Amino acid sequence: MTVTTTNRRRWLGVAGASLAGLWVSACDKLTADPTFSGVLRKAEGLTMTAQRLVTDRKALAREFTPEHISTDFRANGTRYPAEEEYAALLSNKFADYRLVVDGLVERPLQLSLEDLRQQPTRTQITRHDCVEGWSAIAKWKGARLGPLLDRAGLKPNARYIVFHCADALEQTLDGTGQYYESIDLIDAYHPQTILAYQMNDAALSVGHGAPLRLRVERQLGYKHAKYVMRIEVVESFENLGRGKGGFWPDRGYEWYAGI
């Protein structure tokens, strides 16, 4: 039986809503239960596999028109990084900011905001779905990640794209308090995956991730890393944080948050 586009989207919507419930549950003490965490890991694998079986890898998340833009868009996570390096960049309006692209690449890059504005861009009006239970719609403009990775040149063993951020959410003895996130190459090369430097036709505010944040529109909000300072291309998560591929996955959330 052929699955129509409408039915496929309806099915994914139900699956996404069910998965969102799991993400909210992951915020509480159940994440410390090995059995419960194992169930989440299995659900993650099934959801990712199912989603990619029934949708085109380049299928777009829904885009909206300007009248749908939310009047209130919460600043999730960190609202003002306390780190000295970030404060110094902010003090001169990010004139000294450089995005580092390194790891498993042929040509490491250091790009200013002006450099990023010269890259192939995309503008999109999309909905941000947060695990806390709220959604909001905004207009984003930024550099497409795929062409940027092509400019750097991925090595054959590249598998994941890691986003290292300016904010530390907690102080830890094992040094894993710095925020980071990661996606695989399928999502990295998705046409809606961008490094956004504008929101609603204005430069990003500090609360929303200035000077640069990831928008990966087919995943939940915690994957949309803010304050991106460095992009590292890796083969595995072994030497990152606690080995799960992101600050929140290291603490019990699932690495894949597709919707």
C-alpha cells in the first residue's frame, strides 16, 4: 500500500506528539532509572528509523507566512552567557567573532559574521517546538550548513557535526558543563538546516543565541544550539562530554529528537 504525503505527515505528527511526551518525562527523576532510559533509547531508534523510511530525506518542515509569526517567542535555555570570552565578543558587537570549523575536514575555516553572510543563505518561517510544552513561530535567516561543510571538505570518515557553544549550563568536576549538540550528516545537509544570524529581520538577540545559532527544523528545540562558537566534524562521540552527543543527551535526553 502506498502511503500518501498527507497520511505520512499525519502519522509523523502523531508520532512526534507521542515522542514529545517522552521528552517531557525525561526531565524528571525517571531519567535516572536504567530501565526507563533503555526504553527511551529503543523508542529513539524506532522513531528515527521509521521517520526516515517514510519521509524523503529532504522533505521540508512546514513553513509559514509572515502573519503567523508569534508575538512572543521565549528565550529557552541560557539567556545570557556568563563566560568572559562571550562578554568580550559582545562588548564590541561581535566584530572579533570567528566561527571555527575543524575536525575531520580538509580545509579548516575561521569565519567572521560578514564571511557567513556571504555564504549561500536561506530564509524560512518555521515553528520551534520545545520539550517544555510550548511552540512559537519565527522568521530565520542564516548560512546553509551543507555548502559550508562542502567548503571545508569533509574527510571520508566524517559522520557527525558537533556544535560547541559559548555557554556553560553548570559547573562539573568532569568538565562536561559546556553546552554542545550534534547532528548527523543527513540533517546537516537538509536544506532547512542553517546557522541563523537573523531572527524576524533583525540580528539575533543575546537571549536567542547571538551571534549564531543552529536551526535544524525537523528536530525539537533543544537540538537548536545557541551561541555557536565552533563546528567540529567527528567520527564518533567517544571524546565528547559524556559520550552521548550533546549536553542534554549526556543527562538522559535522547540524541535524536525528530518531529
